[in-house]
Amino acid sequence: QSARFSSDGQMMVWSRAVSGSGDYAIFAANPDEPASARLLWQGTGSVGPADISDDGRTILVIRGFSNQINEVMLLDVASATVRPLTIAGGQARYESPRFIRGDSSILAISNNGSDVRRLVEIDVATGALRAISAELPWDIEDYQLSSDGRLLAYAVNEDGFSRVVIEEFETRRVLAQPELPRGVLTALDFSPDASQLAIGMSTATSAGDVWSHDVASGTLTRWTESELGDIDPTRLVEPALIRFSSFDGLSVPAFVYRPAGASPIARLPVIIDIHGGPESQTRPGWNPGAQYFADTLNAVVILPNVRGSDGYGSRYLSLDNAEKREDSVKDIGALLDWIAEQPGLDPARVSVYGQSYGGYMSLAVMTHYSDRLAGGVARYGISNWISFLQNTEAYRRDNRRAEYGDERDPAMRAIFEQISPLNNVARITKPMLVMQGANDPRVPQSESDQV
């Protein structure tokens, strides 16, 4: 994974994980000569290349400890040795690091020194870090620097919706901004002469399209129209963004898809669809599942971003860690309270649905709230925390322990025994559909078999 190419195209580097090992290796090759592929460095833990210096002598490497904490390292190609890039500010997350300024600096997205992720510049020689982007209440999700280093474009994740900003890199002067539809960024890239910015976007009603923004004039040109096949576009719906208050007063966001043409007072059935991760985020992009449930089943689909979801800052992201795991389950209990108060929703016909970690949430919600649900669907969900952590592939194990807790610790193991859905399965009193892929390396088939 993580294939990266040198600027001259003569070097390709990538990382490889093998079954049964938690250690990744980094390989290198000349893409024109497949036989040149060689082991460059055997890493410890989860490592992967992020960029190659212009002179081809140094590879920027990320070592991941969890989905919230990683470190930046410099791999010397000639000696195959690594040097950690010490960065003041303690444990943090670094994304999309790239060499700039003739390889003397690194540009990256990081939450170092901030609750949200910002653009930062890191000095290669000293590790000194300074913020590049303005102070914002939301995460920056992606960026591009023009090849001449003059222009910077970045996208801000504002409550799930992407907003693109274009600035002069050195002066921070804001240029004309593209007026895009409300949706989720899928791509961002400057033309070689930096006169145009290509922008890929997915929206609730378009599977993915490309625009070109003229930097000088501010003119936005749409290049493509999503092919929807036999889907009637008039039946697609835009989700409404709502917030509900949880058991402890936390404000929890959710996207609500209501069937097109439905009466505002019709009491419709509800499907609660909980994302995986848990360090992920449901966003208002192309979602054929939600559209299908709303259109074909005539159900209101609610996709909550419970505590522990990405996109709302580091504090929100950590609110479900380890012993706080079931606080996110209680968020769904609060959502059930919200549903009962809505005149257009039928609290007697609510089901819960989820995949992977969302599958765990579906199982856990059913053990706590079966009396308030009509049924549930768990797709490759975690049913027993101890067996999951013991049987998931080695390359994922330490990463997941950092989020969920370490089953080898007696105190944490006791909590796992208490909260694992398998140990509470007798409390599931309504029908459930359990689905599983036999070759899943992350949540093994045994997790579903034992349910």
C-alpha cells in the first residue's frame, strides 16, 4: 500500500504487510524495471512512505501507533536508516506530509497544538513546527500546493460539508473562492502552470463530478455530469443536518434522509445507520444505501456521528476510548428519545444497522434497547472484544488496542467481559440479520459465527 513516486518518475516506494506480522516493510523499485524491486527497510510496527525528496535521497515515512497518533520519520535511501523527526507538542496526528522548499521543510495536516487539524510547516533540520492555516473550528481535510510553490488550496470539513479555500502561500492573501455545491471533496489538484484548480466533488445527488476553477478570474466550469443509469434523479433526496442532545448534554450531529414527496406529518419507519471506524465520519456525499432505503423501503434514514467520530476535533474523537466505549451506545439511546419526539417518525418501527465497528454498535444497541427497536442488522461486527483483539490480523492489533483498550490488562479485560455483546446476547429479543465476509482480516468470521 501507500505507493509513492519520485518527481522524475524513476523511483517508486511502497509498504507491505504480511499475514501474521505486525511489522511493515518498505520496498523500492524503478517502475520501468520490475526486477529492480528490493527491500529498502524493514520497519517495526505500522509504517508507510508519504513522499520522496526531490533529490531522491530521502523518503518521508509515517509510523502509526493508532488512528489518532503517529510520527514522522526520515528514511535515508543510501544507508537504509531512519531518523525520527522530533516535533514539539507531544503525541499528535500527521497526514499527507510532503517535502517543500527544496526539501528543507515539510507541509502537513496535523492537530499538534490544536483540537482540530490544521496545515503546519515543519523544519526538517530542527523539527520546529508552525501553523500555516488560519485558526478554524473545523478540520482541514486535504490540500494542494502548486508546483511553483506560489498557491495553496485546501479543503475544510465544516460539519461534514467540504469548503475549498485558495490562497497565496507566502502572503496568505485569499483569492477568489469557488462556489461549489454542498458535498464532499474527492480530489484537488493544480494544473502545471497553476492557472486552474481541478476539484472533484461528491454530493447527495451526484456520484462524483469534476470542476475547474480559474484562479485569476474566479470562473468555475463543470466538466462532468454523473451518470445515474436507471436512477430517477427526482427521487434522490438531500439529507438534513440535525443535532440532538445526548445523556450528558453532548451535542451529537446526524444526517437525516426523508423519502422524496413524503408528507411531513406521515409517521414513517426509521433506519439508524451507524458508521464504522469508529474514527470515521458519515458525510453528505453520494450514499446509494441511504437513498435506496429512503426510496424503496419508504423509510427515514438517520446516520449519526456519535462520540468518537472524526471531523469534530480531537476531544470529540476520544470520548469513546477504552472504558468509555458504551457512552457512544448511549448516544443512540438519546437518538431514540429524539425520534420519539418527532411527529413524522414512528418510534414503534425503528431498526439499527451497521458495518464493522458499526456492526458492533448495532449488536450493542440491540442488547441495550431491544424493547425500543423492531430489529437490527450487523454486518461483520465485533461481538466479543477479547476474541476480536486476539484474532484480528497482527498488523491491526496494536492499532486497535490504542483505541479500544488492551485485553491483556486485567482491568480493561473485565470491562470487555461486561460490555461485549456476545456476553449480553440473551438481551437481544428482536430479530437480527448477521452478515460476514469469510476472508475479512480485520473483523474475522468467528466474530459473526459466535453470534
